[in-house]
Amino acid sequence: MTSAHWFGYVLVGVSAALLAWHWLDWRHWIAAPQSRSREFVRRQLQRRCVASGLIGVIGAAMTLADRIPPRPVAMTVYLCALLLGGCVILALAVVDWRTTSRRRDEEQLAMLAEELRKAAGDLAAANRLRPCDS
């Protein structure tokens, strides 16, 4: 067996582990009460499940490399399919990273806005209690 076969098997194992992890997250998501972040988590889990499944498909395809006919067209199609799958996984990872960082930034801005509202309320209350200087 070549190292490509072993790497393919490792990818299939990693994919299975990731899908099991996403399945547990999905079960927690189903049991969770309704909240603002519910739709975000659902989309995130869908992206991650697709990417994890594609990792397994690419790994399985790598283990079947010996069964590809040794013709240039067949090998080119095979390699282009592996490359396309890798690009899709990379694109999903970038989208997931961007949406997660955007979500974190929105949460931090919301916390900052809440703190500013509290401070403005405290300042207004302090101004009402202070006697007029005129």
C-alpha cells in the first residue's frame, strides 16, 4: 500500500470523527431552547457537516487511485475532481471562519452598546440628582 492510500484512510477516519462530533452538536442544538443564535448555529453545523463529508469522500477517492484507468484523460478528471473537492472544503472553511468572526464582532458591539446605554443612564441619573448651580 502506498502512502496515498494510508492518507486516504486517515482522511476517512478524520471525517467520521468530525461527523460524529457534528452529530452530537446537532443533537444539542435540537434540545436547545429558541434563541437569537439558533439559526447561526444551524447554518454553521450544516457547513461543517458538508465539509467533513467531503473530507471523507476525498479520502475514499484517494484509496481508489489504483482503480483509475492509466489514461491521461481519466487521471486528469480524477485529479481535477480531487482538487475541486479540496477547493470546496477550503471555501467552506473560509466562509465558516468569516461568519464566526463576524458573529463574534457583532456580539462584542452589542455588549459595548449595552454598556454605553447603562453609562448614559447612570450619567443622566447623576445629573438629575445634582442641584442646579445657577
